Amino acid sequence: MSSSHERVLAALELREPDRVPTFDLMLEYATNNAILGKKPDPTGFLLTNEYSSKVLDRVFPHMKNHYLVDKEMERFTHLGATAALRMGYDAAWIAYFPVLRFRDSKTMVDLFGRLSDVSVDEKGNLSNPIYREGLIGGPADWRAWDKKPLLRLPEMINGAFSRLQQEFKRYPVSSP
């Protein structure tokens, strides 16, 4: 039997693998937490709690919360890879998107000018933000938009995937 790595490569190169490779599409906290037996991260509670959300609403506009959000996105990426490994998949859909910034406890803006509502499920897991509207209405808005964070994306993504690769190097790539 092929190793998971060989199986995936064979499929991608249109060769016949020993079996159809499996992988996940689990870019959700709730699913990953359930697989790993973890409780929701307290972030969802802090964002929805009547008292802590008021504090965050005052704090977020005055701070650069990108570091905290980017680290949480990297933790989420690691969580997904760990869940895929636990499930015994041949591959994992790994995504790292350090583009979101909290405007307040209920809304986020991404680096591309999209405003979204923060979404938390009934168990307190963060869910995918829900797009509300674009903030860039035309060329003048785009010219005025701060693009420096966009230019850092390749470096940030490479760093996160390098750390993930180092972490998961210790796991053998083989069939279940």
C-alpha cells in the first residue's frame, strides 16, 4: 500500500493511486474541537458576553489587534491539521488567513476592505465571519486604503506554514 504522501501525489499527477485519497474540508472550530475533544476557546464568550463585549468595544478601536487575531488564525490552522491527523486523512485542507481585524466585538474588517459580522455558534465557537458590505467604493477609496498590511501577507503566510511544517514533520507519512 502507498504512503499517504505517495497516494496524494499519484492522484494529483493523474496516476492511479491504490485508493482514493481522503482529506478534510473542516475549516470550522466546532468540528475540529469536537474531533479533538476540546472546549471552545474563550474568545467567543468574551465577544458575546454582555460585560466583556462592552470593554472590547472600547478597547478594539484604540489598539492594533492584528497580532492577537493573526496568532489565533495560526492556532486555528494548527487545530485543523491536528484534527485531520487524528481522523487519519491522507491530506488536510490547511488555510491560514491573517487578514481579519476586529473593529468591535460584533464586526471585523479584512485587509481587502470587507466588513463582516462576527459569528459565534451556540457552544461559543467562533464561526466564519459573515460578509456585510464592502468599504471600498471606487478607485479613490482604494488609493487611500492602507496596503502595507497586504504587502506583509506572503511573509506571514510563509512563516505560519513553515512553523506548521516543522511541527508536523515528526509524524510519519504513512497509510492507516
